[in-house]
Amino acid sequence: MLLSVPHRYRAPTEEGVLSEPPEAEIANLLRSNRAILDNGTVAIDGTPLGEFRREAAADILDTARRYMHECGEPVPDFPNGPLLMSGHQPELTHVGVLVKTFALHGMALRHGMTPLNLIVDNDTAKNTSLRFAQIPEVMKPEDVHLVSLPYDHFEGEVTFEQRPILDPALFRSFAERAHPYTRTWGFEPLLPEFWDEMKRQHARTPIMGEIISATRRSWERRWDCRNLEIPLSRMCETKSFRRFARHIQNDLPRFHAIYNESVAAYRLRNRVRSRNHPVPDLARDGEVREAPFWTLKPGEERRSRWMVKPGDTAEPRALRSRALTTTMFLRCCLSDGFIHGIGGAKYDEVTDDILQRWLGIQPPKFIVLTATLRLPLPTFPATVHELHKAEHILRDLSWNPQRWIPDFSRNLPEIQRLLLEKERLIRSKPAGKATRKDWFRKHVSATERLRPFVNERTELAKKELERVQIQEKANEALIRRDFAWCLFPEELLKRFCQKLL
């Protein structure tokens, strides 16, 4: 099912796809964006924005076609029409990310557009492992655990475009090493066949991000999803992107101030204290200012900041966009519509502010899309409702033992006396502060003297709470939404994704 969501984006708690705006409003969003971007008063590097966008789209599409041809893949036959775009890092992602490429294909066809997906390979690879649910042969909740299994050694963060597979033997053996964890799942994940394709791609290229992206595209084609794709590193080498970067460089003092002010306003508005969120400020050392791009020097694995002196017109040999400038270029200078996930949509609030203040235009709107699909793993009968109920019962036994004393004990003189004392205290709760402390002391004393008479019931309640807690903890591991999509059974995932086509 397709759900709509208010501005505070949240992933669906139930299985389904979340879209904002809903499909019925996409055509209006695209028309509104075109009206905003067909602006004769705004120029990029001396060229009117509308003309610059047409040149940039043709430039990027030619580069995307060459890239896919070099990968030895069929190149989708789309015209040089208006672009609908999305993008993500080349990782082994969860289903909520995968569905964006299917939505991209489906929406583009429905609205007469060309779908182009961006592989964000200038970001750094932060891990090289997948998470599995370890389920015992005999289903005991206390034995359910999450385990992380590496498919390559991790030796620090390196950009995806530069990051090769470091341990080919570890990489090739991944599916076999994963089998002991998946064999008790009750279904066959597509991982073994998926990893065979990963190994075939590894024979073509050593670069991890390229391997993952090409393998994903092979499954998308198999499921009737065909988009043009381009790595961000290739896009940044195009003439159009270089002109965009030069336009910022030539206006850097003003852009620098607007950028940092917009980031500061976001932090204040969202009560963010970290100086690194949503992005770090652009640095300044006197008249030397940081431009919002990365530079890569030959032979170096780490990205460097681009520091620009006044009057400096030189451009780095290898220039890479950063998060906000990436979406600024994609949304303003290239596409008619962009599909974000929840995370990207949140930080692009800053991009909207920058575009409005820097270029003086209403920021074009974007689409937010994600999904929740859970692995069909066995779960335990305990529910969150049961957990809350068990917690309530134990708390009530502690503070209101009079409610739980068995009927056969209520006639005992000692218990009758304590029950009457407790009842009088409840009825005579003082309103003023002066006597409340003494009343509370007496109330606690009466409660503590009643507790021994419900010890047996309390012990049973503790055991029940422990049972439910253990089951709930196991269920939390089993129903996570962030398991990698290559761990799903093929038919289930195929049906789910194809609904967006």
C-alpha cells in the first residue's frame, strides 16, 4: 500500500511504501518545479538558468550512457527529455533505499521523463559487513542474536570510487560463510545467487562500489526496472558541473556566508548542538575560504577541503561535490524532480534555504520516498501490548498490593487492619504541602507491610515480565527493517518492488 506522510518524515511502522507527496500530486509538483526553474533572471556561469539546465542534462546523459556502455550493460533507450532523479551511496542497502530506483523508473515513465540515478561514490565506505539474525535450530528467544559478518576487511574510511576489495578470498567466501546463519530462516534468500553476480563483477573491476552498483542493476533489469545511472565522480568531471562549481567559486564570499548562516539556522530550528550536523560549517582563515567541494589528489585516498584565496581562479584536477552542493546541482541545474529518502529530505531543508537566499528563487520541491519490508522470519508470540501489560501488573503489585491479595486471605485480622489503614490513607490524601510528607510516609509504610502478602503473585509477575521481555527483545532483532535487501527471498522482494513500476 502507498501511504502519505506529513512534513516530519517517518518510515512506515507497518509494511508498505511511504511517499510525500502522494502519487496523485506528483504531476503538480513537476509542473511547479518547471515554472520555478524556467527563470530568465537567474544565470549560472553567465548562462540563463533554463538554457544551462538543458545543456547540463544533455551533458550528463551522454556521460551516463558512456558509463553504462563501459560497464558492458545494455543502455536504456530514453530520450534527452526532462530528468527525474534519485541517488544513494553504492552500499548493500535495505529495501527502503532499493525501492527508490523502482519508483524512479515508474514515475519517470508515467510522467514522460528520463530516469537517472546517481551513484554517490564520493562518500566514504563506513563498513564492509552485513547484519544477520542468528536463529537456533530450536526456537528459544534467549538464543536469538544479531551478528555482523564481514565481506571484506575494513581498514578505515576511503571513498567508494577509490575503495577496492582488500581481501578477495574473504569476499568470495561470503555467501558460504553466511549459510550457517540463513539455513534456519525457513526460506531461501537470494544471497547465494546475488553473490555469484558480485563475484562476476569483481572479475571486471576491483572497486567495491562499482561491484555493488552493477550487481544491483542486474537484479533491477531482471525485475523490469531500467534506469540510466552515473557515478557522482563522473558527473563532477563534466563541463556542466565544472561551470556550476566555477559559478560558486566566483561568488564564494557571499555563498560562504549564506551557507554557514543557513546551517546555523537549521541547527537552531531543530535544536541540534553538534557542529557536524547536518553538515560542518565551511571553514575560513582570514580571507581564505573553504568552498563546498572535496578535492582528490592523485595517489591520495583521503579527500581534502578546497580552500580558495581571493582572486584564485585555478580549479583542482579532481573536484567532488559535497552533500548540499550535490543536491543543489541536481535539483536546480539538472532535474525537474528529485526523489529523496528520509535522511536526505531532512538535510535538504538547508539546501532550500541556500537556494532561496543565494539564487533568489523559490526552491523546487522534492519527493520523499522510503519503504518498510521485513524478512519473513519466525517470531515469538509476545507483543508490545503484552510487555506494557506485564510491566503495569508488576508496578501495581508493588504500589497497590491491596488490589492483589487473594480473597481467602482478606479475612485474616492482620490483613484486614492493613487494608483498612491503606483505604483510609487513600481517602484522606491531604491537599496542602504541610501534611503531605507525613501522609506519604504513612502510605509507604502501609504499602510495604502489605507487600509480603502478595510475594507469590509478585514472583509470578516477575517471571512473566522476564518471559515477555526476552521474547520482545528477540522479536526486535527479527523484525528490523534495515536488513540488506539481498537477504530477502526473491519472489517476495520482486513483488514488493514491482508495485512501484
